Amino acid sequence: MSRRSWDDWPPPSKPRRVEGGIKAHTKRGEFAQRWWAKRWIAALERFELGTRLTRGRAYARAGQVTEIAIEPGGVRARVQGSRAQPYAVSIRVRTLTDAEWTSVGAAISANTRLAAMLLAGEMPEDIETAFAAAGTTLFPATQRELETSCSCPDWSNPCKHVAAVFYLIGEEFDRDPFLLFALRGLARDALRDLLASPRVAEIDELVEIEEPPEAVAPESVAGSFAGFWGAPLDAGAHLKPTTRAPEAPAVDAILLRKAGHFPFWRGDESLEDALVPIYARATETALTWLSEHPES
């Protein structure tokens, strides 16, 4: 049997439709736009899966993937196929040891430019030089470094369900390159600790995201909290009126922004882009109402 006929076996089946699945943002063409996401996709395409790659892309764009969880050392996901129950997909990569991460951190810290870009939220194109200096890699270098499995009956591994998850992960890496570090065992919050050297500390001060100004503390309420909450409904007369005019916040939706990137957001635009205008309109409405009701 020719390779092409093997690629077409088992015959394509129509997957069950999914409501609210995780759809790819890209409708056509390449899934990955940035170099680090392309490197991840390339690791899958080295398997030469033939039509399974095409089917995997179609599954990703149709929203057949119902769940994805990225954790140290791998990805767990569920993909709806033609059967009633979604298939369980697993993609595993080796996490780096503490000693390897220490070596990587020393190599990055020794290169001011690399450290500055990482602390500013950018992925340097030559980041692998630091990993190479530590005797390891950030990206899976060979097929042996990737372990994939799926509960579907397809004999091929990876199958189209694994491919669908792989493509969605690549698209997510496009938006948040630091998920690569998490996959290799280093949480984003641990990156600053990894780069904790005097030289990097100076850079850190320069690239630190400016915090919003502290809110003006409200006037204190006379009496204890118990007394306040137990007071009669007309006790508002005892509260000191504020003399500060209401004003818009210095930064719209600051809590949303501080929460960071929302992984695998299913909307057509990012969660921040979708909600920030709503926050802004709510602020405008509130300020207008307060200006019309100054005694409230």
C-alpha cells in the first residue's frame, strides 16, 4: 500500500459539532506568525503526517478542541471527534532540571540584551544561545523529545486530534511566548528570580511596568466596623462627605490588565480589547451621572 493510501487510513469521518469549542483565530494560511510559534509548529510538521495535518488544522479552526490545559512538562486536552465522548489528548515534553534552569539563568544574565528583552516581555530571536550554553534547548529539538498520545482508534501517532491541539498551542504561543518556559517547567513569575543578578536588577527597574497611582483613601468612618454595619439606615448623615471630585481612573480596566493574558480566549478579539471599551463607557456613564447628581 502506498504512503498516500496509508495517510488516508482510516477514512475521514465527520466529527460531531461542538458548541463553545476553542476555535483558532486564524481562518486560513499559517497558524503561527512569530518565529517562536513557527518553531513549535515545525516540531509537529517534522512528523510528516500527510493529510492528518490538514484534518488537524480543520479541527482546530472548527472548534473541535473542547479543553486545553498547559502544565509543566506537557499539555492535556480533549478533542471531539465522531464518537460521543471527546478523545483525551496528551503532549509531553521534558521539563528542565533546577540545575539546567540555573545554568540557563546564568547565561541569560550574562547577556544584558537578552535579559532586558525577556524582562520587557519580548522573546529574543537568539534565546537558544543561552540554552545551548547551558547544554539544553528551549524548543523540542528532535521527535524523541515529544511524546504524544490520543485515546482515538487511529493507529497513527500523532493523529489529527493531536495535530489540532498542537496548532492551537502554537497560536497561543504566538500571543504569549512565556508559555514555552512554563511548558519546560519554569513559571513566568519565576523568571525574575532566575535572572536575579545585580546587573539584571538594574535593567528590571528600567523595564518595570509603571503601577497606577494609589487611590485616595476614603474618609474614615467614625466608630468601629461593628458599629458602622450595625447602624440604622439613616446613619449616612454621620459620614463625612468627600471633597474630591470624581474623575476617571488613570488607566482603564487596570485590574483586567494586571490579570494578564487570558489563555485560549474564544472571542474574535482579545479579552482585553473586548472589555476595555466597556470599562471606558461605564466610567463615562458614571461620571456623567455623578455630575448630574452632585449630592448623591
